[in-house]
Amino acid sequence: MNKVVALAGVVIKELYRRKDVYVLFVLTALITLVIGSAKFFNDPKIVRYLVEICLLLIWVSAIVIAVGTAARQIPAECENRTIFPLLAKPVTRGQVIVGKFLGCWLACGITLVAFYLFLAIVRGSREQYWPLLHYFQALWLQWMCLGVIVAMVLFGSLIFSAPSANATICVIVIVGILLLGRHLNVVAFRQPKPLDLIVYSIYFFIPHLEWYDVRDMLVHDQPLINWLAILGATIYAAVYTATFLLLAWLRFRRKPLNA
Amino acid sequence: MDPILRIENLRVEFRSGNLRHNPKVALKGLNLAVQAGEIFGFIGPNGAGKTTTINVLLGFVNPTAGNAYLFGVNVREPIARQRIGYLPELTYYYKFLTVEELLRFYARIFGIPRREADKRIDQLLRLVELEAVRNRPIKTYSKGMQQRVGLAQALINNPELLILDEPTSGLDPIGRMKVREIIQRLKNEGKTVFFSSHELGEVETVCDRVGILHEGELCMIGRVSDLKAQFQTDLERIFLKIIGYQVHG
């Protein structure tokens, strides 16, 4: 476990020493702050729209950070050849994959905490309203969703040769699932046989990332989600994350690396 | 005494994407044993299979047939690499880290306790003369300094066996001398060194035994002094003769 944590530590260090991620982080935080503290039309209800925009921005930024970070981890190790001195140490390829995953996922978690903290402070100062448990549930579910995304992108990085191709394909798949995932069963119902079976199979096969998008709960002050449902969603994400990591390991464990 | 490094009937083939093409055979049943405390020079022309052998020993490439063992443990097991140090030909390190952070990271990979790691890092930075720049990112180092980072990381676990892949390649004469001094010092400490090199003069000076690899086969192995006595010439000429190169003029 110590080796995995050490590997994760290097990923996090790299992330906060890279300017592009830093810029994205600061930009999102700034926009959240500015939008959140501006007064539009003196309408008290406008805050909800602002919160919705801020949450959308947080989702987009978090996905960009997760995909951008995870997509280059293993390809960059191979391209910069840092993988050779690393694998010459008593570390398994499985530990490398888990370490990379943990680093990216923790980095996403830290970023999310900062984003939600900004949002909570801005909204709280405007509305004097502090739904802390709502924020916690939204943050937790988004973090679980990012776990699946990071694992999926890591797996993709071992399939596609170029990190840019992997990142583009992964973003298309993620956005596709987020926007269309919930409608696939309805689409399948309207299809003739055997196309309906194919669409149904896709519906049951893909990780339903859209379940983790609970922005409406925060925007419209809906009641808290049942904690059992949160637990179920956590297990569902853990299963998909583990599956993608297992696939990545199967792909990476026998891959010849020529120093 | 069991050898520290043992290679048995090692065969490595690389298949191209096209199934019609025959696989490229990099190693053809290599057998080799290196005893504890030896400095073994592994020499051969480009494409002879030296780096492929090192890649197998380090687990980067899986052999098509045969086995390799480090300290009696099959190289497929990561634990086989617990007591070795590896210095690649070129410097491949996380350039956003400082040398101290890099060494601490590798120390954690080896499971070295923090206090011991601190002591070891101080010693190594003194040895490779990087103490003054320990808090500067590696990307700001010169090539020679980066090569010294490589040496420090290879020694972080106080290895019993050091595998060096062309350690002096691209270094200036002072850098070469330093590497040679460090190898000699390791020999005096009773460490085993396995290194591949094109610098035959260096091999002749430093090594106890040499193995000459050509087209994936070990053509000659023996003590440097014995080979020189047998052929009545220097190592460079012995090498050229064995690989069948005709010297003109």
C-alpha cells in the first residue's frame, strides 16, 4: 500500500506543479466567485440560476481535469521513459496502475472540495443558507463518478496510442453517457428487433454517470437523497472502477517495454 | 556458491504486426552466470541483444523461452528487484521533482524507513556531489548532473547488484572518471556490478570478467586477463576478432 501511496503522491505533485491544471482550477474558482457574488436585476431568485451555472462549470472543469490528468499518466511515463527506472524497482505493474488511479482520483477530490467550498461560501453569503449535507452528497457522488471516469481513461490510455486521441474519445463517451444515458432504454423500446436488444445491452453495459449528477438537488433545494441510495451508487461506481482498473492491468501486465 | 545473476536458455523473439513475417530473434538461448562480488562487462555491437538481456532481467520484456534469476528468484517476481540498482543509459526521471523528492519517492518504493532514507539520501547526495542543488527541480540540471541523479537513485537501496546500461554514454571525461570511481568503490565494498558498454577501454580497466554477445549469442566469456593472455592482444582487438570484423590497414 505504501508503494501505491508513494506513486499517488507523485501524481498529485505533478498536477499542482503543472500550470495548465492550476490555471483551470484558478479560473473556475474565480468565475464561481465572480458569478456568485454579482447582483443581477436585484432578483433574489437569480441566485438559483447562478448556482446552476457554477455547478455546470464545476462539472465541466472536474471532467476536464480528470480526463486530462488520467489520459497522460501512463503514456507520459512511457514517452519520457520514467517507467523504466520505476519498474526496475520492486513494484508491480498493477501497483503502478492503482497508484496512478489513486493519485488522479485524490487530486480530483481535492479540486472538488475547493470548488464546493467556494460555491458554499458564495451562496451562503448571498442567501444565508448552508445546506451542508446537500453539498456533501453532491460532492461525494461527483467524486465517485470521477473515479469511474479516471479508471476508464486510464484503461483507454493503454488502448489508444496517443493521449489526445484517448482524451477526445473518452470525453465524447462521457458527455454522451451524461446527456443520453438515461434515455437509451426509451430509445430501445421504440426500436424493432433485434436492434432493441443491442440498444438495451448498451443501456445495461455502460456506467450510468448521469445518476451521479444531482445538481438539481442543490439548485432547487430538493430533499436529501436516501443514504442507502448513496451507498448503492458508491458500490455501483466502485464495481465499474474496479472493472476498468482490472482491464487496464490485463492490458498492461504483459506489455513489452523496450528501454 | 549460487550465482547472484543466472540466465538459462534465454530466448527472446519480437513479433511484428504482420504474421507473415518471421519474428525477430533478439536472444538465442543465452546462458550466463555472474557471481557475487564480480564486475561483469557485457559487450557487443549494436543490436547484439545486450539491452534486451537487461530488459528481461528488469522485467520490462518477457522471455519467449528460458528463465532468468536474480538472487535465485525468477525475474518475473517483482521481489527479485528488491536488492538491485539500475542505471539506464539516459536519464529518465520526473523532472518536476527535486533530486531529494525523487530519492525519497524511490526509497518509499523500496520500503526504506523514513529516518534511514533521510540518512541515505544525505550520503548519496554527498557521493554524487548534488548536495548544493538538492532542492532544485531536476529539469534545471545539466546532463552530467542528471546522470549523477541516475547513479544516486540506483544506489538508494544500497543494492547488492548494480545493473548499468552504458553508464558513461554521453558523459564528459570527468563524468566518466567519476562513474568509474564509483564502480571501483562499489567493487571494494563487495558489490556485484553487471554493465553493458561500448567503451572497451573502460571495460578492460574496470571488469573482472567479460561476456561478448553477438547476434543474440554469447560468443565468448572469461576473465579479462585470461582473454588477453590467450589472444595476446587488447580487448578491442579480441572483440573485433570474435565478431568477425576485418581490420583494414
